[in-house]
Amino acid sequence: MFALCSLCPAVAESVSEMKSEFEFIKRIRAEAARHSDVSADLVCGIGDDTAIISEREGRETLITTDLLVEDVDFKLCYAPPRCLGHKALAVSLSDIAAMGGVPRYSLLTLAIPKQNPQSTIHNPQLEEFWEEFFAGYFALAEKCGVILIGGDISSAPERLTIDSVVIGQCRRGQAVRRGGAHVGDGIYVTGEVGRSAAGLELLQRGERMSEGEERPAQKAVRAHLMPEARVEFGRQVGERRLAQAMIDISDGLAQDLAHICADSGVGAVIEYDAVPVAAEVMLVAEDKKAAFALAVSGGEDYELLLTAGREAEAELIAISRACQVGLTRIGEITTASETEFESKLQLRRGGRLETLKARGYDHFL
Amino acid sequence: MFALCSLCPAVAESVSEMKSEFEFIKRIRAEAARHSDVSADLVCGIGDDTAIISEREGRETLITTDLLVEDVDFKLCYAPPRCLGHKALAVSLSDIAAMGGVPRYSLLTLAIPKQNPQSTIHNPQLEEFWEEFFAGYFALAEKCGVILIGGDISSAPERLTIDSVVIGQCRRGQAVRRGGAHVGDGIYVTGEVGRSAAGLELLQRGERMSEGEERPAQKAVRAHLMPEARVEFGRQVGERRLAQAMIDISDGLAQDLAHICADSGVGAVIEYDAVPVAAEVMLVAEDKKAAFALAVSGGEDYELLLTAGREAEAELIAISRACQVGLTRIGEITTASETEFESKLQLRRGGRLETLKARGYDHFL
């Protein structure tokens, strides 16, 4: 755990230029202090062996961690540092949103390459890199009311590695689990799917983010590099207890729906024509069928996938409008088919049912 | 956050042999379940978007994270995987102990190299590596009553990176901070210092850990590879409110004492002859002076350094005996010398006072 004693100006110098690791931590601490509102429950943030948070009766702590490894989860040749800082926080915020919780605190762990000759465009040694990274991180933290309360820093031989912890809260018993889906529930998804996967494909083909441009390719690239976690929608759905089950789409819609089905002991039928495939997917897909496949298997959309009874639908739609987030009913929870052991997911296309394969991203395939 | 749905046999297959990342997570989850007692406050561990912990009025949550990067914080050529699993947890347990808290839960994040040709001795691709790693991790977790409740896994291009989060608890207002030292407090340290630094030096000179051997060199090597966090001592000191300030010696005694002094606005005088320098330091130091320097500047001892009033001394000694941990009074807290701005630490040697430099390990020097 990093921990330092006195405040000092904003993150303004590079790791290589700084006197020491402690100087770097001081700057992060100062930035954290500058961007944070006072939290009544936060006894101690950065600055001791551990952070200290007061507990309250009737409340639950939610905690999640997400790892981003250079050249596996991102490449510095296409990920601007400001986007990387944003995304490092967004991926964990999304997990809190998927529980219907309120994100409150974060910890950030960085393994920083001493030298990274392969990263000529955005070298994490450079002062500007960390200014931009923390600008992205703290802008999102501030928007969502999240306070950075700790972390750790190490040097690394080659690759930048980021571990992002977010701590959220909800009222006792209110967290929306994966295992609560019931037969007959509608299946809903926020926003559109596949845009992030299309963006990644475009980045791999050489497209680069360009500020201010509104071309579809830029929209896709931005969705991949700066995903928007559905923090406010998730919070309201959780608070009003509208969802039976909820998960964020990080592994791909089909894979994440399979998680809900497995944990709930149910099956699901998805309507082919109902799935809100992002228009940008056609930039990289040969036909509509390929676009659909990419949209349901490509991960990192960070939309929320939830199941809810009919009686909740009107309120869900009202919340989605208030949050300016699309919401689409894409299918229904069914009984788990005993004969379809491998996949509990079915797809209705042109009146016929077929198996929908639950295949998302896997780090070791 | 990793999250899976069904239990399965213990960690028994290698990453390369396993069908997928999800299979690997299933095995970790099964191990976590096998090694954990039921915790009344744990609503959900591994298996959803986030872990869920019930809060209680009058209690505080302590949270810390520590990063271990291959070839920076450890080398696979000398760190047996069982030791690495142990140490990954121990370093964060030590932070909770330094707050006087009780460790309760942990999260573990792993960036695992797909291929690591440089690591011929302990290749993290191998089944045995992870069996041993988790045997070390869970043995310590079980001993300390800690439950693994989450984490994340990614592949990595080259180096194994481990991020270890531990969550602890204490009664409200009871956490022992760094900033509480008072002028006149005695300064105490558990165990002996410098053994870990000596062990690291011996490892770098080619010494390797050998089970069952009791040579001094082996004792030093073991102290570095399998440090013992002072969990029970820290917990009792916290519970009985005996310490004014406490920190664990991860950066080196002088550096960590400097943190206490800076946060408390005080100075410190250390008695040269009182510091419990581990005998093994002489295996790598040329003379007694060099041994002292290594002992107070070498980090990773994970002993506890605390300050306390005279009235607490008898009880502190009683606890140290009950915990079978040595405890030595090594000096006294003084007023911060205005003229000694750079270092508030002084060393009394042969009746004369000199400046003690606060220099520990720094990742970027």
C-alpha cells in the first residue's frame, strides 16, 4: 500500500524525472485530494498502511478488481493515456453498476516500465503520459463521486500493468446478483452491443482516435478506448429493486447471459431481430450474420444485461430515459433445457430456434 | 473481477492444459471454498461481479493492496512458488497488522505469462507451479482466518505480476495510525531486522532455499522468501490500544520510522546498540557498521515498528511473549528538530548523536 505524508502540487513530473517513487505517490495523493469531495465515512485515504472506511449497519460493501495488461488488454500504440486512465476506472465501476450499487472509493496499482523502447508513441516514462492518464482517471472519478484511497506502485521490466479496485455500497440485501433470474423474466440490455469489438478491430487495422471527429469509425474506436460504465442506471435499478439478475457485458453478451443462466438455473431465448447491434459493427463485418456474431461474442461493451418481470418494465424504461441510456428487451428467461446441457442459450431467428454459443473473450485460448 | 458459477476439484491443472480462463477461476474458487470458514458477514465471495460484505455499526474496514512484479520484487529462479504464494498474502497481511486490525478477506490478481522461456526452473505455465503457489497462499490464509473473495486474471506477455488486496477490520477509532507518536514515547520493534535483506543478498550470490536445513544462510533466505507477518501481535496491540503509532517495516526501519516522524510531527533518537540486528546480516556485511546500515535500510522485514508510552511497556512485552515474537525498545520519540529538516532521525552511538539517513528501497532510484 502506498502511503505518504505531505501534500504537494499536481501530477506534473515524469517518473524518470522525479526524485523517487515517494514523490510520484505524493503527486497522486495530491491529485486524489484535489478531485475528491469529503466523504463522511472515509477515515483515512492515501497516507497510511491501509485506508480506513467507517461501516454502517444495514449497508453492504461491494468490492471488485480488474486487471489491464499492456499488449494483452490494451496497446500503447493506439490507447491514448487519457483514455487508458478513464478505462482503468470504468471497467471496475461497471462491476459495481452491475450489482446495483453506488461506487464510492478506488485503489489503483501500477507496474510501470522503467524503459519501454517498444512504446515510442506513448512512452509511460514521459511526464505527459501520467498527466494525461490521471486526467482521464480523475475526470471519471469526479463525475461518479469516487475517491482514490490507496494503491501501490512498482517498476516493471517491460509492460505497463494496471490493477483497478473499486469499492461500492448498497443497502443490505439489495445487491443484484447473477443468480436471481426467474422463468418468464424479460431480458434487457442497455445501449447497443458490438461497438467496442468493432472499435478494437478498426484499431488493429490502423484506425486511430481523433478528437472531435464524428465518423462512425471514430465512434467505434472511442467506445473501445473510453467505455462508459452505466453507473447511474445501475444504481437506480438497484435502489428500486427492479432487476432480478444483472451483469455487465465485459465478456460478451452471450457469455455473460450464460453466466446469469448458469447461476440462476434457467435458460434463455434471445430474439435475433431484437438485439441492438451497433451500426458501426458493419464497418468490420462482411454481412449481417457476421455482425450479429461479433456483437454478441465481442466483449468490453460494458453495457448492463438484466432480467426483470413485466411489472418492472415501465419503470426500467423511465430510468433509462432519465439516464439517457437506451434499453431494449431482447428475449426471455426460460426453463433450463436438460437436453441442451452445453448451452442454455437459444436464439430465435425467422421463427426457428437454434443454439446460441456462449463464447466470449478468454485470456488463455 | 472474476466470477464463476459452479464448483469443481482443486487447483490441479496448468493454465496451458486447462480449457480456459474460466476453468482456472473455477479451481481457485473451489480452493477458496475448501480453505475458508464461513464468515457471517460475507454475503458473496468469488462468483459475481463483485464480492459483497455486510457492514456493522461501530466497525471500520481496512483495505490495502501490494504489488509483486517478477524480476523486480522477486525472481522465479530463486523464489519457490509455494513461498511466492505465501509472500503475496503476507505482505498485505502485514499492513493490516500495522493498523492493529484483524485480516478477514483477500483478493488476488494475477497477470500470468503465456510463455516464459526465461523461467526454466519455475515456469508459471506448469501445473505444479500453481498447485504450489496456492498451497502457500491458502496455508497462510487459513492460518490467519482470511477468505479469498475475488480477484482477476489476465495473460501477460512476459512477466508474472501479482496484486494482493487484503481487507481487515477493527473497532471504530481503534486503527493505529502513523501520525499518533508523542514526544517521550518509546520506539519498539518486533523480531530482528536485516535478515530479509541478508537473505536477498545471499540469493543474489547463488544461495537457494533448501527444505529442512537450519544453516544461518537458510534462515536468512527463508526470511526473505517467506516473511512472517505479525498478524496476532498487531491485532492484540490494536485491540488493547497500546500503541500510539505503528507501521510495518517494508521499506526499511529508518525509512518507515521517518514516515511515523513526518506524520506525527516529531523526531526520533535511535540507540545504536539497542537495534536488534539479525545475526545473519554478518553473512553478507563486511563489518558491524555495514551490518547496521543494511539492517536499518534493507526492507521487507515485515516486522512491526511502534511507539508507546512507558505505561504500556509491560503489557506490550506480555503480548510479545504470548505471540512468541521478540520485542525491543530501540529509542525514543523526540521533538522534531527544526535544524535537521532533511532527516528527523538521529542515532546515538558511543554517546554521540549523528543523523540517521532515512533511505529504504525505492522502485525508481
